[in-house]
Amino acid sequence: MRQFTVVTLLAVLFAAPSAHAGELTAAGAERPAAIRASIARVRFDTPPANNQPSVFHLPRHNGPAQKITAGFAMGVLGGFAGLIAGAAVEQHCACDPNWRGVGIGVPIGGIIGAVVGVKMVP
């Protein structure tokens, strides 16, 4: 198996470059003439024509539906953030398992998140 692999690799190594040698010289002879002709046509004395139209972007204005959607989504995220913050801020006692902090944090976080969401959308 090893001899077969070595013989195959040697055959490919020596036969592959010679198989395309004629094509490379024929194509290589045509390319310099085409490049020289292209260089001869280049003019540096005139500025290039600007064929591209000028792009003017109008300021994007989102409708009320997008503002409501952004306000709702940010309100939900703000509510979750308020839930975590309220539970962390509330003192840990045996009588109340952080419900007072959660009850205060969720609405405040939701309101702040909704306001930020509406104001973020132009």
C-alpha cells in the first residue's frame, strides 16, 4: 500500500505541471498584449465621470405601532430588571420572602423600560 501511494504521488508530482504547460504559455502570451492595450487607453488628464446618483436619505420616522411595540418590549425587559433589582435590594427576613421588593421593582422597572423604549424609537 505504501509503494502504491508513493508511486501515485510521484506520478502526480511530475505529470501535473507538464500537462498544462502548453496552455500557460499560450494564455500568457495573450495577456501582456491585452494589458498593454488597456494601459494605452487610460487617461489621467480628465477626472472620472461620476455616474452614480447622489444618495439622499430621508430621516427615518417610525410609526406609532413601532413605538408601541418597542415600549411594550422594553417595558417587559424593564419589569424583569426591576424584579431582580427589587428582590436584591429588599432585606432578607423570615417573614417576607422578598415580595415587597419585587412588588415595588417590577412596576417601576416596567414604567422606566417602556418610557426608554418609546424614546429610543425616533
